[in-house]
Amino acid sequence: MTAPVFERARVPEQHVAEKARKGRTVRLGNGFSFRVEGRSLGVCLGLVVALIGVVAVSLTTGDYPISVPDVLKTLVGQGERADEFIVLGLRLPRVVVGLLVGIGLGIAGAVFQLVTRNPLGSPDVIGFTSGAVTGALVVLLVLNGGGWQTSFGALIGGGGTAILVYLLSTRGGVQGYRLILVGIGISAVLQAANDYLLTRARVEDAQQAQVWITGSLNGRGWEQALPLGIGLAILVPITLFAGRSLTMMDLGDDAARALGVDLGRTRMIVLVAATAMTALAAMAAGPISFVALAAPQVARRLTGAVGSGLVAAGLTGALLLLVSDFAAQRLFAPTQLPVGVMTGAVGGVYLAYLLVSQWRRGRG
């Protein structure tokens, strides 16, 4: 069986070497080192500056405007009581959850696309998001569970789907196109199950479930930010540590083995970490679509880098999500749309562009 036409071509080793020579190696001691490429570093710094700007606008803008100096006073504990309630109780936790969810989805999407060597290899396409939705709907509509139970159901559903897809696609070794095709099939089955659960539920329960399915940062607080932050603090370093091996895998399995990469072990580690990040993001904000698909590709085009680009992908995901959330709050004010509506609209257009461009490349 041949790979679909949208599978990304492998990067020649000579090109990787040329890109590597442009970078600089930073040694941390004890045998640890990493390579910094000038353009990638500049893009990451630019993304950080853009994120700071978006955060500042999000904290100061709303029905109750607050100036930047007053926000800074509030953050250091010297603000007015009303400002403390709005900034620390309402706006800041929403921004922190959006920031963390965007970072997790961006890095997870980059991992899946690198492992599958395919720009369509994201949790949205492979079916992990549909599995999280199924788990949440079972808790909401069948077991009549609440907020934490729904989040736990999403975690179990996403993790179980990941295990099922991995087991069904590992025959004869993990192949990127096989993982995607199996994931698409599982996703279709799960989507049918989700539709069935919604049609059998009461109207009020179905409306509540539909809001969660869309993905939203409305009403998110520190109770969502804290576990998400702890989880990412563990998972992101593990994934970044495997970044060099992921870059080697981008050359192809044979070249990676020749360079000493344990393919099975590396794939297992990064896939488990990426799946956990996706599930944690769904727990905190629901299954926000297309961020994991678009962020790694946008980051790759910005940096022009060969390899994992996990940091740039995470920062790009955070920026995309925070900008989308701000637009969802302000475009139709006073009505606040779920952020998933905005990311779905933008992501759908991007997916169409991606499919058309890959089809043209395959025809060429």
C-alpha cells in the first residue's frame, strides 16, 4: 500500500546538515546540549512579544476597562478591590488557561505531525478529540456527571482512543499514513456515537453538552488552570528532551536508526506525552479544534526550520488561541462566542488550503 499524496516528503540529510551549520550549539554540561538557529530564535522572541501584547489587551479590555498601570498594580497586590476581582478572578485565569491550552495543543500537534510525517497528523484528524468528546458525553448524558467528572471522562475517552488507534496501526511497525487512516476511521465511528448520544438526550442536556463540545474558555478559572499547568510542567520538558530524536526521525526511519535513535521507544514516549497534553487541554477547555493542526505548520513556515520546532509550535498555538478567544469575546459583544467557533472557522479554511496545496504538490 502506498502513502497518500498528502504525505510530506522526507527532508534530505544534506539540507538538514546545512540548516544545522547555521545554528549554534549551547552546552549545558553533563553531556546535554541543544542547537539554536538564529531565525527560529528570532521568531520565538517575536511570538513572546506578541503574546505579551495580546495578554495585555485581554486584561485591560472589556465591559469594565482597566488601564495597564492599574493592571500591573493589581498583579503585585496594590490594586483596587474591584480591579482585583475582575483581573485576578475573571480575566487572568481565562488568559492563563488559554495560554496553557494553546501551548499544549501546539506542541502535541507538532509531535503527531513529526511522527506521522504528515501535515494532517493532528489530534483533530486522528480521532483523539472525538474520543475525548465521547468520554465527556457519556459522563454528561448517561451518568449525569458534573464538571470534574466530565473532564475525567474526556481524559479517559481521549486516552482510550489513542491506545486503540496505536494498537490498530502498529502491525509491521508504525506507519504515518496508516496511523492517520486508522484514526480517521475510528473518528468517524466515534462521531456517529456522539451524534446518537446527543439525539437521545434531553434538550437541556444536549444544549449543555454542545457548548462543551464546541470548546470554550468562558467561565474558566484557577481550578482548570492549576492541574493543566502541573501536567504541562511535567509533559513539556519530556517532549522537548526528545526533540533531537524527533528531528532525526524527520530524516526517515533508516537514517534515524543509523544515527542511533531508538524509534520504538522515542515514538512511544512522545505519543504518550502528546496524547496526555491533548487530553489535559480537553479537560480544561473542551475539544478546541484546529489549533493542533494549524499551529505547527504556521510555526514551520515562520521559522523555516527543519526538525521538531516544538517551542515555536507551542508559542504559535498559544497566540492563535488567545487571539481567537479575544475575537470571540469582542466581535459580537455583548454576546461571547465559544472560542471553538472562531478556531473552527479559521481552521476549516486552513485545512482546505492545506489539502489543495498538498494535492497540487502531489500532481506536480
